Amino acid sequence: MEKEKIIKKYLPMTETAFYILLSLYEPKHGYGIIKEVDNLTKGRIILGSGTVYGTLSKMEKDEMVVVYSNEDRKTIYEITELGKMLIKLEISRLDELNNNARQLRGRFDV
């Protein structure tokens, strides 16, 4: 699939997709991703294994992640250059949202 279609498909990202990609700053298996997201969000987001593996399967099909290794019944995933590009685009989008919210936050004070 071409990059523009992937960008339109994934941006803006769901929190699930965002945190899965964000957690892949180093190769991890599904349980490692679940624990990383739990730690990053301080328990606010607890991903189920079905959600993680379903999302990883779609991301693998779209060439955002690849299987790094597959041993002892643990499939370890790694982010691709396309995945890195997408997470950087999403982080920039979120930075813009955050900056705009900070700039205008005071206008909602009563």
C-alpha cells in the first residue's frame, strides 16, 4: 500500500495504535507492549491481548511493523521506517493540539 493511503488510514491515530507504535521504540512481544502501555498511561489504558494482536496484524499487513523474531511461542515485533514516520507525524499532530489547547485554555475560565 502506498504511503499516502497508509497516512490517511492511520492519522489521526487511535490511542491503541498510538501506544502500540510508541511502545515499539525497541522490539517487544505482545505482553511487553501491554505492560509498556500500562506503565506509560499509569493504568489508564489496559490493552487486551486480542486488541494488541489484532492491531499488530493490521500494522504488519500495512508494513508499519515487522516480525523481529518468532521463538518460544513469543512473536517479537519491530517498528519499520514507515511506522516511525507515522508515529512522528502523529506526535507532531498531538503537539499542535496540545500547544493550541494551552494557548486558549484560559478562555474557558469562568
